[in-house]
Amino acid sequence: MVVATGATSGIGAAAVEALARLGARIVFVARDSARAEATRRRLETAAPGLGHRAYFADLSLMSQTKRVGAEIAAAEPRIDVLVNNAGAMFARRQVTSEGLEMTFALNHMSYFVLTRALLGNVKAAKGRIVSTASRAHRGARLNFDDLPCAKISPGFRVYGRSKLCNILFTRELARRLAGSGVTANCLHPGFVASRFADEAGGLTASIIKLVKRFSLSPEQGADTLVWLASASEIAGVTGGYFARRKPGRLSAAAKDDAAARRLWEISEKLSA
């Protein structure tokens, strides 16, 4: 069975439908009940009778991510694949009620908190953890004196840092899981015509709307994600960053394993 976030639109929706057609039962986390029900119906059409199910949480809040993680962990003793795919970019600064910048909270901390909540269940199945990163990490650097990104302008800069976090998180997760039978990989899906950045606002949303005219379909963007989640030839491969089913080009900052360990330690403190 597959647990997925960001599954109600875009590459997440395309990915879970493809995985359902391969025979997977899908459990997904959603925030909007109408989109969740539409997703559940599509999954039922793709693979009827498997018991696809939605859980509800605002993944930008660590408290809600912990709560939904505990609910899923109690209901699903074995998880074959965890897909961390929820994400967004905001042009205007937004701070969560827990004091974190919204892009950082949703794009990185939700991956970190949910993965830790479900890790025992993934270990029970010797499963796979697949996280959506981006080549937007190139050029980004982490400032550990301002990891929640409170001091830099929102938009592309914060988004790039959050995607760098996804890659460093994957590298450190793979290191910590060595010998467990669990693999952790991440991917760049390409620029996809989806709901991404529709709520960004301002000039950012206008630019992205224009670029989407030349972008990939959700199905094309989901291809590498589905491959990492299901392909036999990738079994045992861990700690990688992929694009178009091939190892992707990493920036120097994304290869910094000391930074990956430090990111993990700070994320632990933020989510305590």
C-alpha cells in the first residue's frame, strides 16, 4: 500500500492513479474535502475495491502532521511506499501559527515530520520513501542561523532552499536507514502544468501561469515518481536524486553531508 501527500492535483494525482492501476491501495492526506472525494472516486475507477482512503490535515502545521501521521500509523501496520509530494510556493510572506515560514513548513517540515511518524511502518514492509524535490535547489544555500527562512524574501529564494532541504533530508534519511531494507530517494519532476503556485499571488503567479503553457503534463511529471515507487530495477538504490529516471545533477550544496546532518538535527528541534 502507498501513503501519499499532495495527491489531489498535479503530479501527485497522476502518480497515485498510476500506482493504483499497478495494484496499490492508496491512502492519501488532503486538506480540502471536495478534492479528496474527487481523488478517491478517480482512484476507485482506476482500481476498484481496494479501500482507497483519505485522511485530513493541514500539512503546513507540524501538530496536524503529527496527528495525521499517528492516525495512519495506527491503521496501517505495513507501508510499502511513502510519497512525500505536498508543496507550494508563496510570493508573499506567510507565517504559520507555529512560527515557521509557510513554504519551509509545508515543503520541508511536512516531509520530515510525516516520515518520522510513519518510519516504523515503512520499516515493517522494507519499503520505499520517495520525496519530490526540484532542480530549483541549484543556487540555493542554507543559512543555519535562519533555517526557517524568516529573514529572506519569499518566493523563488525560499522555494529553492526548501527543495535543497528535500535533497539533504533524503541523503541523511538514507544514511540513517542503511541496512534496514528501506530506501529513500528524491526526484525532480520537471515543470508541470498543475495547481502549483496558483495561490502564490503577485508577479510570481503571473510568471508561472505563462510558463505553464510550455510545461509537462502531470502524467509526464509523475513518471519518475512512479518509477521510483514501483520499479524492480531501482530496488536497493537509496540516497539518490533523479530526473527522467536517471541520476540528476546536484549542486555542491546538495552534496554536503555535514549540512544534511545539521539540517536533520535542527528539524528535530523545530518539531519537538
